[in-house]
Amino acid sequence: MLSVLKRVPRASVAARAAARSYATEHNPPTRFESASVWQNEPSQPNLVTDSVPGPRSSELSKEIADFQDPRTHVVVADYAKSRGNYLVDADGNEMLDVFAQIASIAIGYNNPELLALAKTDEFAIAAMNRPALGSFPSNEWSETIHKGLLSVAPKGTPHLFTQMCGSCANEGALKAAFMAYRARQRGEQGIKDFTSEEARLSAFVYIDVLSDNSLDMQMSSCMKNASPGSPDLVAMSFKSAFHGRLFGSLSLTRSKAIHKLDIPAFDWPAISWPTMKYPLDEYASENAEAEARTIALVEEMIIAQKKKGKDVAALIVEPIQSEGGDNHASPSFFKALRTVTREHGVFMIVDEVQTGVGATGAFWAHDKWKLDHPPDFVTFSKKMQAAGFYHAEGTRASLPYRNYNTWMGDPMRALQAREMIGFIKAHGLVAHTAAIGDELYSSLTDLSKRYSGQIHNLRGKDCGTFIAWDAASAEQRDKFVAEMRKVGVVMGGCGDKAVRLRPMLVFGDKQKDVLLEKMEGVFKDMS
Amino acid sequence: MLSVLKRVPRASVAARAAARSYATEHNPPTRFESASVWQNEPSQPNLVTDSVPGPRSSELSKEIADFQDPRTHVVVADYAKSRGNYLVDADGNEMLDVFAQIASIAIGYNNPELLALAKTDEFAIAAMNRPALGSFPSNEWSETIHKGLLSVAPKGTPHLFTQMCGSCANEGALKAAFMAYRARQRGEQGIKDFTSEEARLSAFVYIDVLSDNSLDMQMSSCMKNASPGSPDLVAMSFKSAFHGRLFGSLSLTRSKAIHKLDIPAFDWPAISWPTMKYPLDEYASENAEAEARTIALVEEMIIAQKKKGKDVAALIVEPIQSEGGDNHASPSFFKALRTVTREHGVFMIVDEVQTGVGATGAFWAHDKWKLDHPPDFVTFSKKMQAAGFYHAEGTRASLPYRNYNTWMGDPMRALQAREMIGFIKAHGLVAHTAAIGDELYSSLTDLSKRYSGQIHNLRGKDCGTFIAWDAASAEQRDKFVAEMRKVGVVMGGCGDKAVRLRPMLVFGDKQKDVLLEKMEGVFKDMS
């Protein structure tokens, strides 16, 4: 039996839904206390073994080693005992987790609302009867999506393609962008006739609906992976970007050699991220110059590629380069990017796999750019648990089965997303995270003055809890992360020598105080 | 409340586990009756609307059209009411489903054992606390895998990399193959030192462990997507193959232009599948010649690529080309493929995404080849619900984080796979499917004689229920599938003009009789 569940009194799903609806419409609190959800959440880390991982964790890690690579294991976790912001490991060590499964847990371990959802018939049926969603969607699909994922659709991108993971999401958006680019070149009519009886009847079997003679050569060449059917179009990304690890997304990723070495890649261009100085506002004019130079390079590259006959069909960008080192840029930079992509007919894909779902103090990090023209595609995964991309009008594939696969996402994860979005709205967790992030940033600024050798380039002001800094070196960063684990705090690095904070949206005052206290202790010892 | 659940008396999970264990060890029945699991499974299709899809299904399809492409919808389904071999749609039409979500439902809709699993704490916790599996696996992971996925590991491939979907599985195996190929070229030592304290301590932060000077140029070039770091290696597949729709897997896929058009592709070679005549045994010598020609072409291509400096690192092959038209080859062909790949140091990936998990009358279709040297990689997804690849000793990446991603599969789906594998073993469903498939094939042979204009090239003898045939034309095939739907049978096409049967493993005598009766009725009407 699940001890977490038993100790927490829970209202019915319906009662909680009603409360949520009230809170959403009226005045959601801007501060959230995780104790209101988990009465038994630890107030402090509690280590019961001499080292972490402890003996049980190490033993289980060795068992896994029989079949799977254990070298990346941090600890073997006991998810049944984990709760709220605290990860409990197989030895019973209770650790404050501000990495949250690489930024993928939104509303706490064993959130009672999610556990209650998991026990419903609705969830069981969705879990155990996964459909080929493009062909046999469920009678609840539309409502699930409207109440969940569509209720937070970014402005200007009301369409949705669901997928299985973040890399898949980026590649799906990229495929859609390539198809839309070629459709525009061909002068295709765009989307029409979605619901005709004929289309529906013929849709079940995979017929070659592209048998128009004018497309003959394109069709035959693509079967040979050759131009023009497999076009010489390229996708552009930024150096130090991370967009995933499948073959297309890995070609866009430029963060670390260890991700890319030995894997064939597309000859796609990349532009250096502007070299920013932090705090951004103290170096506003220098940063603006760096950004302007980058924008110029982007435009030059688009033009140069066109001259080579290798048009840039899409540009993909993270609002904050995360895995690559938490590299920021200003809203003006992104506005300029949107302008230059629009001027040259390049589709813009905003990769919100890590930045999305509230952690930056906005539901979508790109909300803060206040673009006049929204991006064409916005991708998501991680904290949303469901994955996929939102897209603009006119970017749906011209014919059925062009962007299609067996599962096309997982309805069970869409239910989870619906529940999480409800929880986030009901408890005002985006506003909460913006507020707690401001305080945390301010405290870290103080700390950086007292431990100036340890915290460099603090960044993430006005970005919720999406905060990072550089250590003096990679070694110092690794040591810091290891030392923090020894005092019961799970943290993550990024880039060459950065530490990134990725707490959950239920990270509150208490956890912030623990984090700062433990950090100060470690900094003292390391000084 | 879920009516299906209420009507079926269920033993406790533990009691059923005990019964299963007994049945597995002693004498599992070779025939399975779905009525023993679903007392309320329909015995016949029952259509309540004049056409399929009916009005409610069409209405829901239009709602979905607001945000997602509905042109590929067959029907909108009511999964709560579906049971066993019968899919129930939003209008209440009860249809025998021998397509099974594109071959992805193994043991029936709303299988009570799976629903019981879904209601356990174990499942709820796994579902709602999805880990970054490579870094924070759960204390139950090893046991779940040993009892489930590893208990059916193909011979010679005892290692496991879990992923999210079939395309991901193929790309993961392909990445592993490229890395292993380069490791061999470099003379790397292979896998060692999995559990050292140092490796574990440094593993948490993404450090660049590849900083050996001798690799400098490789590392810097791969960051530019350029050779030698992004190597000129290629992967080889067969024409008419289907291996997925992401950028790497789509470059291997050669089934239909509609899947590939407008998407940039790698310049990778493909060889024509041998042109086989059916029934295979009646044309044994001609088929053997066709296969020998193909093997010769494979070897020539491997040599030609090597001369161009573009070594073939991997060859990927489906045991039966499914989406491409249910194209078969003999065990001798695959033995020869294994020989030629071994002789030239080409890794062999067997794509069992569609053929795996029992439908061919063997747990893995390639079991029947009885290879002296097993394949290096075996990929799976679909009916396993969990996805990933098994792999041979020595093909684990040389360093941590090389083949890695945030989720690395979904423990919840591994639990489902464990439960399904238990059910399949307990009920002897592989032997059952072999037996029922033999009878079905025999009956279809009879039918093909009486309706010789409608059934051409019947294939799938001794392949369980993995049976297909050609219609006279694409139009006739489409018409047949549409007419079958009108009498309450959900079927799927493949290739240019084939019909493929993909019933579940719980497809038994009763369903076989219904299928044959309905087919005969439609053939009569179409004659």
C-alpha cells in the first residue's frame, strides 16, 4: 500500500475540480505552500547513509548494470516514498530535489490529485487501450485536449500535433515546417476538405494520394532519398543549442560533442548564440550589440544558403538555451529573429521542451517576448508529460498521412497534462513561481557577493526559478553538485561549468530557505 | 464506472500471478477462448447506425478537426465499451477488430488483468512519477525488467535500451550501431568499469568525458555536423521497408512517397527486396534464386560503399515487410544476410516493431530463422507497448551519456509489458496463435480458390495470424476494406494493394469464423 496516499486526506475529484474552477476564476493565491498538499513532506533533507548513493542504491544499480548502462545513475529512487519536492532514494535518504528529473516533474512527487486521477476508470482505460490516435481517437479526446493542452495553447498556434517525447516533438514540427515550405513553393492550396466522406473512406488504407503527374519526379526521387523529392532544404539552429538526440534533432543540437560524436548528421547551418554579459540589464547596450551581430549573421546565413540552393526552411530556438548552459537573450533579440525569419519566409520553431509549463514565471517562456507575430511552431514535452507541438494556421500537412504515426502521442499523458494544468491554474503556480523566483534570485545575488569565487554570471532574473550561474571551472561545478548531494540536495549542471536550478512549480519558501542554507554551507566549505 | 470491469469477476493479482506461474511451468493450453476472459465479448459484429462512421463519430471527428487532422480517422472509438477482439465506436457499433490499432493491441481491449494492474499503487506511482530513467531509476526497475522484457529477450541480445516509440527504438539501435562501428575502427576497449565510484560521481553533470586529445578533431568536427566526427557512415535498408517516420528512420523507410516527400533524407543506400512468388513453398527454387540475387546485391553495395569511403555500418531489416506490403523471405535468406553482414563487419538490426510479440506464431519472428549468430540489435514497440531495443554484448556505448535521453522509455509501459508477457505465457497465446493462424491460412486458401479474382498471392503460411493477400488493384483493396467495415469488421491495408490481417493474440475460433463468414459475404457481393 502507498503510505503517501493514506496519510493525505483527499477530496473527491469532482469537489477538487469545483474548488479549482473557483480559484481560477476568482483570486488564485500568488504563494503556494506545499504543506497544504503534502502534510508529510520533509522540511529538511534527511540522510541516513554515510554516502549517497548508499549501499542499497548501489546494489540495485549493479543489478540494472546486467542489462542497461548504470554509469549515469545518480541514485536509485524510491518513488513510492518520494513526496512533494523531496526525492527519497532506495536507502531512505530524503533529498530536496531542485533538478526534478531533468526539469520534468511539474507539481511534485506523488501529487495526490495525480494519484487520484491514476486510480480512475478514465485513466485505466486510456492507459490500457492506447489507440492509433490518428485513425481511432477516443470519444473523450476532443474534450481532454480542449480542457487541457488547448487551454494553454500559445497565442497564434491553435493547432496541436501530439507525440511521444521532446525529440519527437521537435522533429515533428520540423517535418511540418519542411512540408509547409515546399507547399508554399508549389503553390498548394493549403488545408481544405477535412471532413468529406470520400476522404474518410479512402483514408483507412494507405493509398498514394500524391499520384498527381506533376509530382511524379518528386515522388520517385524521394524514394531514393534524393532531390528534389528529398529536398535540399536545411534547418538552422544555434550553437550550444540542445533540441534532442534523434537523427534530425541531433543535427540541430550543438551543445556537446559527447551527444553527437559518431552519429551521421545533416549538413545544416548553425549560428553562434550572442555572447551575453550578466546581469543582462547591467550590460544592456553591450548585449544589444552582441544580439544585433547575431541577427545579422542569421540573416547572412539565410541569404547565403539560398544562394547555394539550400534554403533555410526553419529556424529553431530555445527561449533560454538550457542544456547548453542557460544562455539567455533579450525579448528584443527574439523579436528581431521573428522579423528576419518572416522577411525571408523561414518558419520559426520555438523549442519550449525545457522552458515551458511555468518555470520561467510565464506559462510559456516566449509569452514574455510579446511578439507581434507569434512563432509558427511551439514544441513541448518534459514537465507537460504529454509531448508535441502547437502550430499556426496553414501549417497542417496538405494531405492526410503525411505527418502521421501509429501512436501520435499518448492519451493517458494528455489526461495527466489536463490534470496538471488544472492544478497549476487552481493554485496560481505560475505567479507563485515568478514571485518565489524573484526572491530566490535576489538571495542568490547576495550570496554571489559573499562567495564571489563560487557564483559567476548569475542569470535568470525575472525568469521565475529558471536560474543558473557559472562555477569557476567544470571541476568546481562538479564538486559543488557532488557536495550538495552530500548534504541532501539534488542539483544539475549544464553547459561547460554552469549549475542550473530546475525546481518544480511547488517549490516554495521553505524549500528556498533550505536550498540557500545548504548552498551557503557548501560554499563555505569549498572556500 | 467501468461496466466492463464490473461484469467480470476477477481474482486478486497475486492469485492470478500464481495461476499464471503454474500454467507457464506446466502445460499451457494451445487453444485460447476469449470468452474465458471477457464473458460479455460480442459474438458477432453489431452495427446500430446506417453507416460507419455514424453521426456521433462524425460529430466528434469534426470537433477534433478544430485542432488536429481528422482526415485519417476511421471511427471515433469508445474504449470504455470495447472488449476483447471487439472495438466499439462512439455510436455503439460493435466491430470485430483484426487491425488492432495498427497491430498494437496484444491481449484484447480492456483485458481485466491490465485494468487490474492499472488500479494498483505500483502502476499509479510509476505513471505519475516518470523518472529520468538513466539517472534516477526506481528501486523496482530491475525486477520489472527481469520479470518482463528480459524474460523474452531474443537469444544473443541480453542488453536492453528502452525508448518511447518504434521510430525512436530503430534510431536508438542505429545510433548504437554507428557508435560501435566507430569504436571498432578506433580500437576502443569496449565496455568496462561500469560501477566505479569515480564514474558515478562525475556522471551527474554532463562533463565532456571525451576530452582525449587523439579525439580532438573528431570532436570539433562533429560540432559542425562534419566528417570525421559526424562520420560518412551509412545505414542500409530494403526498398519497400518501413522503419519509422523520424529523420533517421524515415531515411531508412522506402515504402511510400507520401511518407517521405519534402523531408530531407540521408544519402543511404537501399536494395530491392527479393521478388517472391507465393505460396513460397510452391516456388521454392525460383524464390531461392531471387533471394540469392538480392544477397549478391547487398554484398556488392557494401563493397561499393566501402570503396566510396562510406562504409555501411548497419543493415536494418523487417522479418516480414509489413507496411510495405507483407513481403516475406525465407529463413535461408536471413541466414545469408547474417553471414554477409558478419563477413563485412556490418551490424544487423532486426526491426520487430510490427512482427514481434507472438503474432507470427513465434514470440519473435526471427526466432524461426534459427541463426547460428544472432542479430546485433532487435527493436520492438507496438504490441509490447513498451519500446526499445535489445542488443548484443559489446554494443553498449563506450562512455556514459552517449546513448541517453531524459526519459529513456516509460516504466509504466514496462509494467504493462511485464503483465502482458505474463498473460501471454499463462495462456500459451503464442502457440495458440500459431495454431489458429494455420487454420485461418488453410481456410483462406480455400476461399482464394473460390474467389480467385479477389485473393491473390495469399501469404503468411506458418506465420501465425500474420497473413496477407493482394487484391486485384488498389481500388479493389480499398473497396474491400470499406465493405468489410460496413459489415462490422475493422481491417487494414498495406503496400500497393494488399490486405493485412493483424488480429490480437486473443483472436480465437469464434472470431476466425466470423471473419471468414464476413469476408465471404463481401467477396460474393463484389464478384
